[in-house]
Amino acid sequence: MVKKLNYGMVGGSLSAFIGAVHRIGASFDGKTHLVAGCFSPNEKSNRECGEYFELDPERVYASYTEMAEKEAAREDGIDFVTISIPNNHHYEAAKAFLVNKIHVLCEKPLCFTVGEAEELKKLAEENHVLFCVNYSYSGTNMVKEARELIQKGMIGEVINVNAEYLQEYLVDDIGQSEEKMVKLSSWRKDPEVAGISNCVGDIGTHIEHTVAYMTGLKLKRVAAKLDYFGQPLDLNANILVEFENGAHGVFCSSQVCVGHMNGLVVRIFGTEGAIEWVQENPNILSVTFKGQPTQIYNRGMGYVGTRSQETNRLPSGHPEGVYEAFANIYRAWVEAILKLKNNEALTEADMDFPSIDAGIEGVKFITACVESSKLDAQWITIN
Amino acid sequence: MVKKLNYGMVGGSLSAFIGAVHRIGASFDGKTHLVAGCFSPNEKSNRECGEYFELDPERVYASYTEMAEKEAAREDGIDFVTISIPNNHHYEAAKAFLVNKIHVLCEKPLCFTVGEAEELKKLAEENHVLFCVNYSYSGTNMVKEARELIQKGMIGEVINVNAEYLQEYLVDDIGQSEEKMVKLSSWRKDPEVAGISNCVGDIGTHIEHTVAYMTGLKLKRVAAKLDYFGQPLDLNANILVEFENGAHGVFCSSQVCVGHMNGLVVRIFGTEGAIEWVQENPNILSVTFKGQPTQIYNRGMGYVGTRSQETNRLPSGHPEGVYEAFANIYRAWVEAILKLKNNEALTEADMDFPSIDAGIEGVKFITACVESSKLDAQWITIN
Amino acid sequence: MVKKLNYGMVGGSLSAFIGAVHRIGASFDGKTHLVAGCFSPNEKSNRECGEYFELDPERVYASYTEMAEKEAAREDGIDFVTISIPNNHHYEAAKAFLVNKIHVLCEKPLCFTVGEAEELKKLAEENHVLFCVNYSYSGTNMVKEARELIQKGMIGEVINVNAEYLQEYLVDDIGQSEEKMVKLSSWRKDPEVAGISNCVGDIGTHIEHTVAYMTGLKLKRVAAKLDYFGQPLDLNANILVEFENGAHGVFCSSQVCVGHMNGLVVRIFGTEGAIEWVQENPNILSVTFKGQPTQIYNRGMGYVGTRSQETNRLPSGHPEGVYEAFANIYRAWVEAILKLKNNEALTEADMDFPSIDAGIEGVKFITACVESSKLDAQWITIN
Amino acid sequence: MVKKLNYGMVGGSLSAFIGAVHRIGASFDGKTHLVAGCFSPNEKSNRECGEYFELDPERVYASYTEMAEKEAAREDGIDFVTISIPNNHHYEAAKAFLVNKIHVLCEKPLCFTVGEAEELKKLAEENHVLFCVNYSYSGTNMVKEARELIQKGMIGEVINVNAEYLQEYLVDDIGQSEEKMVKLSSWRKDPEVAGISNCVGDIGTHIEHTVAYMTGLKLKRVAAKLDYFGQPLDLNANILVEFENGAHGVFCSSQVCVGHMNGLVVRIFGTEGAIEWVQENPNILSVTFKGQPTQIYNRGMGYVGTRSQETNRLPSGHPEGVYEAFANIYRAWVEAILKLKNNEALTEADMDFPSIDAGIEGVKFITACVESSKLDAQWITIN
């Protein structure tokens, strides 16, 4: 029986913060080996990564195409690849591995267009490989608890949603000429690299997915007002949303809201109760049943549900954070691939990682928001 | 020199909670005497009020029209009237006192239509009387501090606004037949009495005014989606807003959001900083300057601004609440009338109570939201 | 049937903040008239108070002794007196009214010595008058809810108590010479006026009473370490406590803890649950039953107990603060006196205001803390 | 130049939560290889660990003595050992590696007696090896920020300390017979295994160390009241403390405080400011300078100090938790050993991990608290 997996990385050089999070997340449960990579377009940086990770130099590749082909050709080739590079290369890189029948875990947003996204889904299906799009917050323990409570009907039918993802780090870009702009994540502000959206594409899409993951609800349509403040891509967005069940709500996404570092906050209101989750303090969940006091659920306690128990790593009150969310996604991802390799049946419960469908919904959402804003916040139908 | 004022009440019987808040707010500074009233359409209840407040029985009136005329005719007639009755009578009652040259403090929303509102303004001007519309949160000390910080330019130009007023108390009305509906404040749900809106008219209008008071910005237009859940008037509203300076934002107003009792939260984001005020913990103000730690301003401390100092009543850390907000509005209101009576000049600073213009903006806002929602959240221009 | 009471004040001139809180608190329910006073030793200030409150000049007295005698001699003399003057006069002033059979509501701490306190109790009993010592936090709605929950056994037996009252306002006194000291409340730092303790006497005593009120437990003994930082009276105190039921805990009282304005926090731990109340956000109560999520009780909701419902004034989410706590004490106090005047039986439930026994416990506590600290934190038995 | 280290574990079998935290913490920076271990006294469990971690079976040892000797004898023997076993074996296990000149990282509390602790220190010095005692909270980023702010004098001289570590998980042990007691961590309640203290030894010691790390202050003496509630070891402790600079404070440590999961809270009060850190929300630090608003410092922002910047791993607002604290201790620990191996000079700044001196202070503290409580909270001198 196969017990561990080999994997490779596209992107994730030593200077890339999110690459390190992937590696550490993948290593938490001790079931993966990093054995190959195309870490950087810079040859020196790429080689240094290989050395640091003690890889066989032959498995440090100059291009992801080469990597996909050569790894596929090896007896001991990688079981999956993690793609963590700027958005404009997601589609091509993912495709390269899919056609070589290598499972793909790719950063969000999945790609530039809905057409590309659907093509990737088709390729995954044709080649019988799994595809994960890294909406990492769905890996968070208490997000899973929120999902389970809602699935169990504890808050009744969802009637209103209020969610936001606020950051302040681009506030100095407002009205700035290009040379003075904030350098951090500068590629995110370049349409050639980031795609049609900065703020909605980078963080707004997390709102959409986290809400969808918690509630099981798809968006029906959006009416969005994006603010560009003189820049090529959006820095701020206020979005009216309507779900398939008729519920309304707002999504607010911003990188110019002073006082907010990484403020993803999701509030789901139902006919029988409500749930609030605040990413910056992720180990608790506020749960209120109508007419009752708000209850502060604590990760790791006996009263939380099955899935939260299963993904718990530390005793209650010992904070888990971002790495653990990644680790939970990798755990489900790795276990699913192991089942495939061991010819075990995969159930829906095994697939507790964001699928390519989540990636497609994300691209639809981003596309609809940008289009709606161009039409002065006219409703755009998504589903 | 006149040092104290006599006033009367329309509404505010012994069972009306908000009437008692008016009386206590008016009495905080010891400069008013309640001497007349038309407290209730119920004769017995009206008389009992007169006895409880130890009024001359002749000054307990069966109708506000009679009260306005008779008080105007007395040498020692009331200086002002407080009108605290259901919305459908605001216009007529206010008019009765205005034409009799008695200053009017009226509950919000001011009246049913913009036309009525503008007529009341005209009457107030023609009769040289003051008019206050009781948007009580603008009396809160730290709301005044927020206003002063923004006026001083401390947060730069306002670029985004996120404000909400969430309550849960009508959640059981969803999908209910009339006889089973929540009884509390039942007149608010009756279009004949409440007007065209329940939720936006009762609490959404407070969002609009509190934001306007803090920022000095007028709304340019709104795109609103109101939810009725099978009832004649709205229970939930999600509103995209655009201000005259081009900034966008969202206002969310709801009476079906479980877990929220009286959740007015205002967050103003500027190019240099941001401010957050939470009504349920009103003695603090969160202030962040970009790139700096969030600072928790505490009412009553030496670092707060002039107006906050002037309206401070208790040492820092000793909570002030709703009564004190009313008391601050009454303080400004009474001092302004005293100046008029003593033939002193009224400056703009003296007028730190919500004026009839605030009342007109409120009616415009409510009207526009309802109209927008009928047109499936199309933008409706306000100013 | 008597429905309203006349009262007088000793102290409470226009510049005294706590005097105004008494007057407003007494007026909330509209059942008292201020008709007499000895507001200030300063003749002009005293007279101005009389004028401001529109009193008969004959009833504005130069001394509390005169006031007690003359009011007792009047047919329409005051029903009770509120004594709100520096500590060193509490004993004499209270005595003057007691012997004249006038009910006394006195500020805390009751007096300087346990002997004086017990004498006052004896005088009150002999003269058949009521005596209230104004431990105002026991008037707070959610403190009453805490008491009721504990009385009902909801948290089991009390096994540990952690309570504190922290302020920062005297931090600049540390190591200062007298002329540079913080002027605010300067009499509190003068042993002649304040008594044997500043910090424990002014605020530590509130910890003792609030805990006793909530739990019904008396202190058995204390081991205290007071810090004087070069001043004649204490500025900081850390106190080990033992209750009559054997439970231990700590009380921390300080006026030099930067970041704390008026930080009374009481946490009661029992075998079945725990309660936390934070004075600066007094409308909520954190309640946890073992193994369960912490619940945030909100004042005014349907799930709170009888006494909290009875003393509720505003809908949930509309903050009540310090004035309302005073108003609740005055309500119980006034209703009790009215019952006496109307020859109705007084039950224990009617006596929901801090009695002279509370005042005696306070003096014992302060005395024991100072004595213990002199003996390097040796245990001193109180009860 | 040596760039990576090999290490072994004593304890840390697959079922031991803290063992996994050690392994993951050690792996975060990719500079260690786990190559040997004596993971469990259970032969099967020990062997399974070896297989899971893919170790050479020869390097999976039945006893730590054997492991120390054989690893010391190998050319490629381990550079350091992590000891994570019940307290009663710390001393013997540490000694075994010290005498074999292998660096030791050991869980707290270091050992049972001050004599043993000092012997270990002597052995470490004689054998020229480093010794780390895993007071893990000192690895937390914002604890380092607190330390730096205090070291820089930002809060002036420390005048009062209020710290606590509260848990609820043993509340059901109160008054229980042995067979019904809470099973979790049952060895901690057995004097043979845990030593003289349960609650103070397990968590109270973290208070002592975190305060010492932040402030640089040593304890002079303690007066402690421990509660046993019928059990052989303490479940609750309230402790008066005095520091070498004369400041006082309280430490409260409990495993029976309902509502608290892992509530380490440290508040340091100085003449110029104050700092508060709450372990359950570890990414922020509340900092107040006297007379100013409290500031909420956020990990990862530009305004935090050097050491916090150096140990930052994720952008601000992306929560770090317990694993990262361990990772920071391992980072400093590994870098220090690498310097030794590369014959580089070790500076004090390089030693930013809890040393054996911290371990000795911990044993002194625990011993003094137990002794003081036996003497009814008499002061016991520590330093």
C-alpha cells in the first residue's frame, strides 16, 4: 500500500512567501516528499532552491513543460504538482501537467477566462486526474465547523450574507503615478500578469469561495461597483449579491481600507440563527440561535462537529493559523490521491478540498464583477 | 436673562419607552420643565401622564392641534414641543406647532414624502422657529469625536464607507401570517402608519444620518435591494451608495439578522486613515492612521477633541449610553432656543443638533431606496 | 397613598460630577423632588445650587447639622438625604440625619473605622430608618443578572474569584513631590480627608462589594500588598483573598495601571460554570457552563432572569451606563421608603440596594488590607 | 560550511501531540533532519515511529541511554536531541545526552529539584553543549515585540505585573475519586511522574518565564495559595509576587477556571506605559503609553521592532500560532548550533531561546510556590 507521495513545485522559490506556506503545509502530516521543481524563471534562484531542498539536480527544471513531461516519463515521477506562480501562467502550467496525467494543485484564481477554466476541467476529467484550486481559507478548522452547522440546518435557511475582505496595503497607490506605487505584489496590479482584476481577483474571490463552501449556495448574479482610483486595475469593490435561493447580501473587497490587514469576515444569517467567522482570529466561531445569547465556539472543544474534530491538530486555546489551513487542504488532497493510487473508492467526503468547480466559480465571479462595474453596477448573471 | 425652558410633549405616554428617554434626556442638565402634553389618544392614559408629571390639568390636551393653539396663546406657553408619535402623524403635528411659532423637536423619520418635508422646512423658516429631527446617535460623544477628526482632515479624503444597522427582533416575521407576527412595534410594519418602509425607515435612516454627520458628505445616489419576505414592508436591505465626492460604499439595514440587537456600526475609510464606531459599545472609537496601529480612543480622555470634551459628562471608563446621547441633543437644542430668547446670535456651532435638512435628507434616502428596489436595484439619484 | 418623595443633598454642588449623577439617578423614575440641600461649604456655591435647583432659599443650609434638624422639624421635611461629600465627614453627617429619623443614602466608603460603621448601624436601627451605602455597581442590570445566575446555582459552588479595578489616572504621582502631583481628586490622597487608604478605599472596596453582591459570599481573610510609591496613601494593591466557603482568589486594585480608565472586571469561577462582567462594557455578561461555549448574555433579552428584566430600561443593544446603575439603586431605595411611608411590609426583595451591612463589610475590608500590608501581607481575618 | 543539522527525539510518538509540534516546528525552516529516536517505551509504537519517519532502524533505540551513547559514537551522530517525555525522566534523559556532548532541547519543567537543575547546568558547561528548555511562548513573535519595547524603556520602569494562565479542563476532577477523574494528561496529576506540582508545574511556570522574558526581571519572592480540591496535586493557584526591582503583582494559574481553554495573559505595567498580550490571540499586542489611546500592534507591520521583524513569517493579518512559536525557538536554537559547528562566535543575540537558566528559575519558582502554600502563603524567597 502506498503511504506517501512525491510531489513537485512550479514556483515557490525561497523568496516567495506563499511557496514556503505550501511546502510547510504539505509537510505537516509527514506524507509527502518534495522531489522536483521549477521554482523560478531565474536559473540561479532555481538551482539554489534545488540545493536547499536537497533535490536531485536532474529534477530541477528550467520550464514547467519540461518538468511535466520528464516527471511523467519517470518510474518514480511526481504524484502531484503544486503550481504557485503569477496568474497569467496558471492555465498553461496546469494544462502541461494535466495532459501528462499528473494531479494538479493550483493557486487561485484558476486562470483568466471561464473558457480556459472549463477547458482545464475537461482535461482533468479526460486524463482522470484530480485538480485542487487553493482557496486556502476553506482549510480552516472553524470554517469547516461553520459549514457543518449550516449543512445540519442549525441556522435554518440562509436569508442574508454579509462578507468582506479588507486590506490596507495599497492605500498609497491612490492617485499615484506608476513609479511611486507600492511595490509589494506589484505583479498583481499589472493586467498582463494578474488578469482583469486586482482586488476582486486576489481577495474578493476568497469571499465568494468561503461563502460558497460554508453555505453550499451558488451565486445567481452580482451588481458590482469597483473603484480604480486612477490605476489600471481595481483597488476597492462593493458588490450586491444574489444567491440561487433568492437570498441577498453584500461582498466588500478592498486593498485601501486602512486599519485592516487581512480582514476576511464572513457572516451568514439564516431564519434560525447566524454564524460569524473572522479570519484574523480564526480559532473561534460566533454562533447565535435566534433569541439566544451568542455562543463563542472554540476550536478543539468536545461540542464541535465531526469534520472540525477530524481536522483538529492542537488542544483548544492553542492557536492554529494559516499553515494549518494549508495543511488541512493538503491532508485531504494527499489522502484522496493515496486512495486513488491504492485503488480505493473516493467518496464525496474524501474530496474536502476546493475542486476545479470552485476554480470555475471563482473565474465566473471575477468576470461578472468586472463586467457589472463597467455597466455601472448593472446585475450580471453568473449561474 | 432666560435660563430655563418650558416644553410639552406630543406622545410619550408612560408605556412608551422612547418618550421616557426624551423626558430624561431633556432633564439631564436641569434646564427644562415639562409643563404641557398630549401624551396619548387614550383619554385615561393621557390624564394619568398629566398626574404623574404633576401638570396643570388644563395643559393636558386631547389633541396636538388644541395644544399648539392654546399653548401659543398663553403668556407662559411652552417654548418647544417634543413630538414622539407614530410616523403618520409627524407632518400634521409638526405643522400645528410651527404655524403657532413653537419650536419643534420631532422623532425621525420626519414625514412620509419629500414634499411634506420641504413644506415643514418652509414653515419653520417663515415662522422663525427652530426644528430638530431626532437622529439621536449624532448626540453620542464619540460620534462627535469622529466628526471632528474627519473635519480636521485626519483621515484624508473619504474613499469608502461601510455601515450597517442590524437587528434580529423581526426574524420570526419571515413567512408568517399576520396574526402570528411579532407584536413589538407592530405599527412600524403597517404602511398606513409607518409609511413606505419599515426597516430602512426605522433604522436605515440612522445609518444615512450618522454617516452624513460624521463625514459631512451627502449621498448622490443609491442602488438598493430590499427584502420583504412576504410582508407588506421591508425587513432587510442591502444598499450600494455613492457620495457626492465620488466615494462608494454599502449600507446594510436589517431586522432579521440573528445575533444583532441594535447593531449600528459605521466605518469611514479615507486616504490617510479610518474610523470605526460601534453603537453597542459607544464610548470608544477605533482610529487608524495608515501604516500605524489602530488606536482605541476613549471618551473623556485628554487627547479627544473640543466637541467631545464639551459634551463629556462622566470620567473616562464610566459608560455613557443612549440617555446621554439624547441629553446632548437636548443640551444643544435648549441652549440654541435660550440664545434666541435672550436675543443672542446663533452660530453654526450652536446648531449641533440634527436640523430639518437632516430630516429632509432622511426622507429622500428612504424614498430612493424603496424606489430603487422596485426597479431591481437600479441607481436612484438623491442629490 | 404617598407616591413621591422629597429629598435633600449634602454635597453635590454644581461642579461635583458624582453629585450630578446622584440627582439624575434620583430623577430617572420621576418619583423624587429635590427640595433641600447643603451642597457646598462655600456659601456662594451653596446659594447658586439652591437657585439652579429652584429651591426655597430657607432650605439651602450652611451645615448638615442645621439641615438635619430643621428638615426634621418641618411638616414637609425631606424623606431622605443623599450624602456625597469627602469621606471624613460621612460619619458625622450620617449621624446627624439618623438621629433626626431621616433615611440616609451615603457615598462609600461609609466611614473611617469599623467602630463608627457599627455605631451608624445601631443608630439606624434605633431610629427605624433605612440606610443605603452607594456601592453603585450593584445597581447595574447585568450585575444583578450575575447574582441571580449564581443564586440559582447555575455555576455550582464558587471555587475561585479573580477581580480587579484598574485605573491609570494617578500614574504621574509615582515618586512625585506633593506640589507636582495629579490634582484630580486630590482629597482622596490626603489621609486627613480620605482615611487610611486611597486606592483600596476608593475603588478596591467596589471589588469587594460587587463580588459579595454577585456571590453572596463574605470574605474570611485577606493578605494584601499595597504599594505607596513614596506617597502617604496607597496607589496600587494586590490582594489574596479567602472566602467563608474556602474559595480563594485575587483582588487587584490600582490607580497606576496605564491603559485602564475605570476597569472593574469581576470573574467568578464555579464548579459548573463561570461568569465574567466588565464594567466598561456593562450591558453584556459572559457566561460559560463547563464544557460549553461561552455565551454572551445581552441585557434586555428574553432569556435573562427576573431581576434583570425588572430593572431593564431600554431595549437590548441600547447601552445603559452609570446613570442607570444609580437610577436602579434609587428606584429600589425610593420604593422601599414609599412602602414604609404607606405602611406596607418590606420584604428582603424590596431591599435591593446596598445596606449599611455592605458599608460595614467595606470598612472591614479596607482596614484589613491596610493592616495586612503593614505586616508584609500576613493574613488578616475579616469575618 | 555546515548548513543543516541532524537531530533525534526522546519521546514524541505518533500519538503525542506535543511531539508532533516539535517535529513540525523543527522542520519549518528546512534546516533539520530527524534521523534517530527513542520515541516510546512501547516497542511497537517506537518501531512504527521509526518507519513513519523513514529512519534507519538501527537508529530507533529502546532507551535514551543507549541512544545517547550510540549516537555520540557515530561519525554522523545527531547534533541535538529533543526531549519530550513526562517530567520524571527529564533529568536522567538530559544527563545522558549532556555527558555524551550532545546539545539538548528539553521540555519544561526542566526537572524535579533545584539541585538537579543546577547539576544539569554544570554538566552542560563542562561538556560545552547548549541547553534549551522549551518555554515555547517566548518564541511567539509578539512576545518578542513586548520584550523589545520594554527593553527600549518604552513603558518606563515596571511597577506592577498581572499575569494568568487559566484552563478549564480539570474542573471535573474537583472532589472526584481517582477512577472518575479526567483522563487527559493523567500523568500530570501523578506526583511520581509530574513532580511536586500539577498546575503550577505545567502552566504556572509559563507565566513566570513569559514575564521574565518580556521584562528581564527576576522574581525575588512569592506568597502562594494553592488549591488541591482533594487531589494529590494542585489544580488552582493564586500567587502574590515580588520582583527584584521591588515591583509587585499577581500570577494566577488554574486548570479549573471554566471558560478558559489556554488563557495565558500577561500584562506588564510601567511608569510610562503598559503592555498586554493574550496568548489565544497571539498576533496582536496592546500597547498603551500613559495618557494616550491604547494601540493595537499587529504582527508583521512596519512599525514593529527588529526582533519581531526578524521572526516574522507571514504578512500581517495572516495568523501565526503555536507551531510558529516552536519554529522560532528551533530557528534560534539551530542557528546557534550551526554557528558552533562552523566555529563562529555566538553572541547574546544568537541565544534567543530559553536557556538552562530559564529552566532553573522555573524549578525554583515551582518549588517556592508549593512551599509557600504549605506555610499558608508565607513569602518564600527565590532570588
